[in-house]
Amino acid sequence: MNVHFAKMHGLGNDFMVLDLVSQAFNFTAEQVRSWGDRRTGVGFDQLLIIEPPGDPEADFRFRIFNSDGSAAEQCGNGARCIARYIADSGLSVKNVIRLQTSSGTIETRMLDSDQVEVDMGIPTVSATQVPFEAASASSCNAHPDARYTSYFLDVGDGECHEIIPASIGNPHGVLFVEDIASAPVAELGSKLAAHPFFPERANIGFCQVVDGNFVRLRVFERGVGETRACGTGACAAVVAGRLSGRLEEGVKVSLPGGKIRIRWHGEGTPVKMTGPATLVYEGQIALD
């Protein structure tokens, strides 16, 4: 049996997209790992699945799997690609699409050119909701009137690294650094992503603030490693930057793969992300 798929990317964060609305089959974690291999498979950061929704208020169900076969709750760049695929393939003629995910429903809107806006929902820095084992970590408020808490984590390198946990439907930790070019993203990112204080592991963002409306960001994603871009990571960095007084409401985020725009008014409001979504090619893959 051959299965149709699409290869897409959002700022270099690349995906294999499977439409399980017009075709039906079951797959395994082993198959995901095989397809994700960049030498012998399709190669991708995440596998994206489109399915009929279980929620009557949603248009489609959206599932995400990392290249190591593990499930992920949310993916901002992936959501933009899913919206683009749905529009281009004729699965829906709606301009606004509601996607059911494991962490809640998100909304996408097609804009001019190749741009897609995603309403990522209301973020949280509540440790229990990230989740983050705050009771076990040493903490400090970076500002006396701060609306967040930063934590100092020891990864066995003789230093304590200050991190702000946040959730954009999936767990993140944000570190502010002087220069992302020299930041130890692979080594430190892998240790922090698997730190025991993050019981579900986390995506770790290294953020350099250039000014109140512009940051540079690199992200180590759990189950993948450093990626060219991370939409939820960009959202988490802006949330952490806004709450700590570093950033304004609208921020351009420069990632290795390109730039996206994040807008967050503040607590109790949703994060809006706008960026491109690109189809690379379509093909078929044989099932074992």
C-alpha cells in the first residue's frame, strides 16, 4: 500500500504531512522514526497528521509526532503548514480553520501571500501547568513586581542557569543570553530539556534581546534537537520577555530559518503568531 504525503516547512522547521481525512491507515512509532530518518527516509523535524475532529466545534484534528516517534502537544510552524495544506488541497474552503489538538483548540487564518496567522491560545507561566517541579527548584523573582518566577537549574556544569518556564500548549524553558551565536544550544539545551524538573521534558529557547521589538532566538526541541525554527518557542520567548519587562507587545523574532512576528497583549490574552508556510513537494511512501 502506498500513502500520499506532503513535505512542507515553516522557516526551515520541516514536516511530513499526512492527510488521514481522505486516506485511512494506522502507523506505528517505529514507522515515524523510519520516515523521519534524513538518510533513509523522508526526513523531518515533526510528522503532522490531519484527521476528522472529535470535537464538533473544530474543523480538523491536528496531531504531532517528533522524529524520534514521541508525541508532541503543539507546533506553531506546523499549524501554519497544516492550514496551508488544507487550503491548497481543497479539504476546506474556509479562511479561518479551527484545529483540535491534544492541548486545546487553536485557530488559523490565511492571509495574503504565503502568510498564515495562528491564534496559539492563552499562555501560562504557572509551574504546575507547564509542568515544572517548582517545589524542588531554587527560585527568585527577577523583579519585585514580576508576574512570573525564574528558576536556577543545575545541570552539573558548575553553573546555575536562570530559566523561565512557560507553556504554549507544550512545555518551554526560556533563557536570556547576551549572544545566541556563542550560546551552547546543543550541549546545554539537551541537558535542560531532559532536566528532572521538567517531568514531560521541555523545549529550551536561547533568546537574545536586541531591542523591545526584536529578538534573536535558537531553540533546542525535545525529541528533535536544535531546529531551524520553533513557532511555540518564539511565542514562549516573547511571553517571558514581556512578563520580565524586556519586550513590547509586537515583536519580530529572528530564527536560523527566518523571521516571524509574535504579538501578545498580556496576561489573559492569546498569543498571535504570523509567518510563512511552504510546500516543498508531494509524494508517496510504501507501507511495510
